[in-house]
Amino acid sequence: MSLSRRTLLRAAGTAGLALSPLAAGGQVLRAGPADPTAPWAAAPAAASHPDPRIRALAWAVLAPNPHNRQPWIAELPGAAPDTVVLRCDLDRRLPVTDPFDRQITIGLGAFAELARLAAAEEGRAVQVIAFPEGEPAPRLDARPVAMLRFGPPGSAAPDPLFRHAAARRSTKRPFDNSRPVAPETLAALGAAVGAPVRFDATIAPDRVARIRDIAWRAWLTEANTAAAHLESVDLMRFGRAGVAASPDGISIWGPGIEEGIAAGQITRESMLPGRPGFQVMVDRYTPMLANTPAYVWLTTAANGRAEHLAAGRDWLRVNLAATGLGLGLHPVSQALQEYPEMRGPVAEMQDAIAPDGARMQMLGRLGYAGPVPPTPRWPVESRIRAT
Ligand SMILES: Cc1cc2nc3c(=O)[nH]c(=O)nc-3n(C[C@H](O)[C@H](O)[C@H](O)COP(=O)(O)O)c2cc1C
């Protein structure tokens, strides 16, 4: 076990002593993940917690993040009760598909923005100071990703986007292709984004078809690149018990799946190329990527850590705005990734969506779909370290 994981677990064990446990209506929430989606109910229930940082962090753990790795560690310095020091849990990165930790940093940006919005909801400003001890490169290190400084009551006004935090999802579903996305809708999503991040989107059929084609070929490239695919397979959690034991990664659970797991048909090995589980995965993603009426993407002029963090903050905002408009948004990141096998699709995608050379940070499918259940999360207590 690595040092950071050990330290974190120790901190998780003491968090219940150092911090008052989250309580709602007399019910004390346990650190143990009995229901893997319990943190979605715990976030509003945390409103009664005495520490405004914990109230905000209970929401922040619901942020979108790559492969649901939940790479966040929130340090609560005893000497600075208005501060959260946000670090990356370096064991939770994706070294094959995200070799420079760009996407992991985007997820941490989404976390910081959700914390900020949750605090604003109760009237507190949160200043997000990016990489206060410098920008690590080429990979992240133990230095803080951000410092969150909480202001007093009355220092901020609520942001209407926060209303959609509980309903926000990454919508991994085919969209209804008979329901077009209106141009005004795209403009409303773009309004959620600000410098240094640029928002673009398209509903033009030719352009949508071109992006869809590249995105699908990139997806197949990833599935057929052994190291990249294995990185995903290693993170699969099978069945309710497996998901409850590790409520992160790629959750393979739900009606119809539990039976296959119990029968030994759905296993880690079955997900390897040429095996039945692999084909099930291809069959699931084929209609998903095919049924896409619109795409949105975020770019930045520079490609430093501050831009990655800013892109994550704005992706969360676009995701919330889409939720508020009844739309589903689903990141499709393969053709933006920096490992060698992806060079061809990356060049094609660059030409299709950012021919001016801007750095592609996020690409998402956009459209209308039915409701999607929440994804699992580790409880907030397990991600907090009292220092
Ligand atoms: C930087 C980043 C990249 C992502 N890339 C993909 C992707 O390529 N395919 C995908 O299905 N989901 C992708 N996601 C979505 C995550 O899988 C999702 O946020 C996570 O599983 C948690 O689910 P939720 O967003 O519904 O809460 C990405 C998310 C982020 C922040």
C-alpha cells in the first residue's frame, strides 16, 4: 500500500473523531459504503453539519471525473478553518490513457467548482486559488491542485446552476435523434463558460457526422489498444457487492447484469477482446455514439495546469446548464487523449473542431434521453484529511 493511500485511510478512520459525523434527522451517516449511491442523499443532508467546508465538500464529491476515479483529497487545516487544500490522490490517476494527468485535473476542477457553487448557495464566496505552490509538469505531484478559501456568510449570491447538482449526470445513453437540439439551447450552454475556456458546439448534420465518425473510430482504437483497454478493465467493479466494496471506477451492475455475474458469465476476463463481455460493451456503445444530434467542446489557448482546472470547472457548469434544460451530456474523450496509438484520431479531431490549434480539453455528445441513475461515490468522510 502506498504512503498516500495509507495516510488517507488513517485520516478516514479518524475523520469521524476529528469532525462531527454528518447527521440528518438524527441519522448518522457511516463511512462504510453500504449503498454505493448514498453520497447523493448525503449531500443535501449535510446541510446540518456545523462546518461550511464539509457542507460544500459533501456536494463536491458528486462531480464528474474520468472513470469515476474520484481522485480528490480534501485537507482541512486545523490552523485555517476557512481553507480547504485540494490535492490529487496520486494513486487514482490513469497513467495509460491520461499520461499527463490532464483529465484527472479536469475532474479536480469540476470538484472545486461544485464546492464553490454549494457554498455560494448558502451565501459564502469561495476563492479558488489554482496550484498555489506551482504547476506540476509533466505529471501532477503532491503539491496542492487548488486552495479553496471560504468567505463569510453574505459574501456571495447563489448561482442558479447549483439547482441542478443533484440531477446532473454523464448521460451514457443513445440520444433521441428525432429531437433536435435548438441553436438557442447551445447559446445558453455557452453562457456558462468563461475565459480562459472557449465553448463551441455544432448541430450541423455534416459536422456532427464527421465528429461522430472520428469519435467512434477513436473509441474502437482505445478498445483494441491492450494497455488502454486493460486500464479500464482493471477498474471495473462487478455486481452490487463489488461496487459497494469499491464505489468508484466503472460500475457493471444493475438489473439483468447481476444474474450474469452470479452465473459467472460476466467476469473481468470476459471483457478482453474476442470474449463475450467485450462484444456486449461494443454493442452497448455502438448505438450510443451513433445516436448523437449535437456535440459541444471546450478548448483553451494554452495547455497549462490552470487551463486544465478551468476547463473542469466549466465542464461542470455546462453539464449543470444542460441538466437544467432537460438535456443529457456525455463526455467522449478518446480522440483527445495523448497516448501514441491515439495520434491519428487526435489529429483528425483537432482538424474537425479546433483547426486554429486551440488545445482540446473536453468533447461531449449532447441530446435528449430518459432519466439516468446516479453513479457510485465514496462518502465524503473518506476523502477528507484533517491536518
Ligand atoms: C475529464 C473527463 C473525461 C471523461 N471521459 C469520458 C469518456 O470518454 N467516456 C465516458 O463514458 N465518460 C467519460 N467521462 C464521464 C465519467 O465517466 C463520469 O463523470 C463518471 O463516471 C461519474 O459519473 P457522473 O458524471 O454521471 O456522475 C469523463 C469525465 C471527465 C471529467
